[in-house]
Amino acid sequence: MFKEMWEEIPTAFKVLWISGAVISAG
């Protein structure tokens, strides 16, 4: 289910989301 939703997310949004996660974790 999560993988299917992830595939629908634009790559640009993934990059921003991952960047935000890294900043929050950093």
C-alpha cells in the first residue's frame, strides 16, 4: 500500500520530503 502511494508521489516532492527528514534528523 505504502509503495503504491510512494510511486504516485512526484520525484521532486520525494526529494523535498527526504531533504526535510534529513534536516530534522540532523
